[in-house]
Amino acid sequence: MIMSRTPLRITFVGGGTDIPSYYREYGPGAVVSASINKYIYVAVNKKFDSKIRVSYSVTEIVDTVDEIKHPTVREALRLLGIDGGVEIVSISDIPSRGTGLGSSSTFLVGLLNALHAYKGEHASPLQLAEEAVKIEREILGEPGGKQDQYMAAYGGIQFMEFHRDERVSIKPVIMNEDMRGKLQSNLLLMYTGRERSSTEIHKVQANSVSNKLESYHLMKGMAFEMFDAMCNGNTGEIGRLLHKNWEQKRQLAEGITDRNIDSWYEKALSNGALGGKMIGAGGGGFLLLFASHEKHEDIIKALPELKQETFNIEYGGSRIIFVGD
């Protein structure tokens, strides 16, 4: 049996510039994101018969790969040439849909990592990310960007550029231990309790890039600024950039924000937050806030409808954590 562990991610700035309708025409896109110590685990085991068993929120038992309803599992098995006699089980630390933490791509990267190991192969982070993008964006034609696949594979805090020719440049944010601690202590993650599908928001974004071009350009520029601020230990600038990024992102498509989200955000600012944003496509899931640690209690009290989710930044990507007979 093989088990992989793959981290979910939070995005600081630039999210949206990693979608093809932006970076292919106006690239590069640029994003700064971080993986966190909330994971999706995927176990792959040899089955005693030739059937395929896939267990996630439901359980499928089928005779052939073509019969699998879960699209990314089906296409991952096809891509790697595994045609039967296997069972796949996934477990997530966080609700696996609609939270904005990149769960679908994280699951796929973890699945690919486990399947490669099951075949006796080592897959590099680059290979895992590229195969996940190929399945989600090319084979399945699902809307969305490319940052999630690379963050799940590489982990850490990364500055990523998405080039017109489909290349992705990865540059880790290098900070000393003191700065890492300061960054971590200022971050506050709040769960809204609302799950949503990012598909419709991504479709609207993809079709309206030219109408929101100034916002995309500004957010891309903020990714470069955020990289500099983090590397130079400028925590105040991090909060300011988060706020500026959210002001632009909330304008990109209907559904990214609403009256409740705006109210929560304004209350957070009134109680000491320097900035923040909805993680992922928006509309629900998690609200990320940046505030001095001594302000966290006031913010949490001001947002009784939301649930704090404690976390740490994870400096590793998808890993094989168990190999057994």
C-alpha cells in the first residue's frame, strides 16, 4: 500500500492572473501563495481481484477505468496506464469542496504521486504539477488557473510566474526564522461555513478578462511587490498589499463577494486587520486576514458567525508518507 500526503494552499496576491485567458494574451501572470499544514491523504492499494474501487464522498466499484465516474481519478489511471486491480481511498483534513484551498488539484497531485509510487516510479514536483494541469485543464477542460497544481506539488511559499508559452517559473520566498514566525503569527484564517463551486466564477472571469484588464495588471504587479516585501521582512507591507489585492479581485466577477462577505471584512478591518481576502475564487470558504497577533482575539469576537481554523505554513509539497507490503 502507498499513501501520499499533499498540502492545501492559501493565496496571498495575484490569484486570477494564472488563468489562460489572462497569461496567454497578457502574460506573464504572477501569484504568491503558500501551502499549509492541512492535507489531503490518498491511499492506493493492490486489490485482491481485477476490479477498481474508488472511495471518496461515495464509493465506486467498477470493472473498467472507463466506468469510473470521478473524472480526475478516471483520467489519472488512464494517463498512467493502470487498468484494474487497484483500490483508491482519499481523506481530507478540510471539507474537500468549495473551500477555496485548492482541494481538487491537491487531491489530483496526491493521487498522481501515489499512483506513480504504486508503479515503482518517482515523480518530481514538476512532473506532478504538469500532469495535473494536463488532466484538469486540457483533458477535462475544467476552467481555472494553474497555481493550485504547482503549490500542491512544491509546497512552501512560492512566487510563480505563468508565461504565454505555458512555462511556469517557480521562485521560493526566502525568509529567516524570525520573519517566518512574524508572518505566521499575523495570519488569521476564518471559515465562513459556506461552500461554493468555483466553476461558474472561473467561467465568468475567463470571459471578461479584457473588460477588467487594469485590475489583472495591478494584481500581477502586487505579486512582485509581495515577493519583495516577504523577502525583506516588511510585514506592514504584506497587510497593505493583501487589502489592495482584495479591492481589485472583488471587482472581477459577480459572486466573488456579497453583502455578508463585505460586512465580515469591514468588521475585521475595524477591529485591527490590515488586510485580507477570500481564499480561492471567492463567494465562500475561507477568509484570510492579516493582523497583529494581539488583535486576533478582537477580530474573532467581532465575527462570531465565523470559525477560526488554526494552521501553520507547510514548507514541503506532496510526499509519499507510507509504503507497505
